[in-house]
Amino acid sequence: MSIQEIDFSKTLSDDQVYETIMANYSNLSREWIFHQWNWMNNVYSSFKDHYKYMIIISLVEKTLQFYDQMQIKYSYEEYYSKSYLQIEKFSITELCEKLDLPKETVRRKVLELEKDGVITRDKKKIIIDRKAFPFVKPENQIKFSSKYIYLVSCALNKNKIYSKKLDSKTIENMIKKNFSLCWRWFYRMQIPLIIGYQKFMKDLTTFHIWGTICMNQVLNVSKHLDTGENNPPLDHFTTTDILLKNLGSDTGISAMSISDMTDIPRATIIRKCKYLLKKDLIHVNKKKQYILTTMNFRAILPYQTEIFKYKAKFIRKVLNLLVIS
């Protein structure tokens, strides 16, 4: 399609998507929390180490960026037909800046990945061997992302901002068809988003544990967010206020349950929860279950604004691609 054939009046801006997410938060929040929790589980499950996975996808994103610049596109099947992925101009310093990690940490994790046979370095070049580690194809993640994008598109349709009528399968097929492009957008959303939470929580394992407690808490108070078919959705601020008022719910989650859900060792969970308790981000009920505190949500709110902006940009690009393709 030439540029003259594109009807730009039908395309979206970041602000339109962002404002729609904010205005329809009660209808979208649960799906997004589950979307991110599933993502964090995938991050941890491959190596039982969040940072090793983040290093790998940061390197992959660099290659996807090169493909995009060269106007090379691979479908899902084409991209995963190769056992090896070559990354040019590998740099420890670049990884440190991208992941906001100390140089000694990144260097140690890279050496561990080499020892495990996941990556091979040759001067400034690096090769990732997909056969050497359980590199999970994002089949399920594409489904989760497609469903969330579909829900946002419905809200945009309802407000007459976006005219194209979609379903989850159409979005999923389009992402797979344009996989190298769309998944670069996905990584460009997730990497800074996750690193932003790392700055707040001090490390990714703590964030993963907090996210699991958060998901449990939101599900426990979700009945207060049920606006029904005939009632308008609640915006971000109203939804957050309801969540804050209902955080006193005595239904928490135990360290054993968190371990079962995330595969993080129970001892690690107890140790990380001591930090969250010390910072007054969670507390323990009489059943020795972890529950969020009001402080938790209030402290995290400034980060959510940035998160929604990353999310809005990713969704805007996918929905606009569906318009012009």
C-alpha cells in the first residue's frame, strides 16, 4: 500500500489509546494484570533467573531493530525456523545501560549463559543457540496480548475513535504474520516497563512476587469493579480508589501458594517478602498470608502513568498496522 492510499483519519494516536485505557480501566485492569503476570512467569521459567532472560531478549530486540531498519520482515514460522540467532556488535556497556544494571552483574550473567551453552561469543559478535535452552515460543503470550488489544479496540469502537471491527484471532494472525516487527514493538514496551518496576522494587524477583500478591488481591476485590453491561466502565482514578478502599480484605496469599504459582523457591519468597514488609508495601494477616497495603498502591501510581504510555504506544502501532495492512 502506498502512502497516498493510507487514510490517516482512521489511524490512532498514542494519546487516544492512552486516554481510552485510563477511561475504561475497570474493564481492562484484570486482563492486563494477568497479561503481565503471565509474562513475568515466562521471564523466570526459562532460566530460573529473570536477568538472564532479560539479557537474551535485549539482544534479540537489537536484532529485530536491525531487521526493521533494513525493512526485513519475518513471520512467526519463518523466525522460529532457525536454530541460531546472530547478534552483531555485542556490548556489555550497552546492555548495562538498557537494563540499568551494574557492569559486573551483566558480565557475570553473560558468562553463565556462555557456560550453559546458550550463547557463544566471537569478539563483538554473539550467537544465541535456541536449542540450548527452553526458549519458549510466545504462542500463549501472543494470545494474551491479542485478547487485551481486542478489549482496547472494543473500547475504542464504542467511543467511535477506531472504526475497524476486530476479534482476537484476527489480531493474533496479524501479529504472527508480521512477527519480527510486532515483537520488536512488544519488547520495546516490556523491557523499559519491567526495568521501571525493578527500580522501584530493587530487583525483578521482588517485583514478580509483589505482582503475584497484587494479582491475587485484585481478583479478591474484583466484584467491586463489576459495572455490568448497562453501566459505564470506571476510570483509572475511580477504580484505584475502590481498590484502595477494599485492600483491607483479609484474603491474602501464602508463600507456598506464591511458590506454586511462580516456581520461585519458597525460601526466596520469604526473604524477598521481608523487604516488602520492611518497606510497608505488604503486610501479613492472621493466617500468615501476604496482603497489599494502601501504601503499596499509592507508591506505585506514579509508575503506572509511564507504564500506560509504553502500553498505549505498543497497542497503537498494532491497531494502526491492522488498518493499513
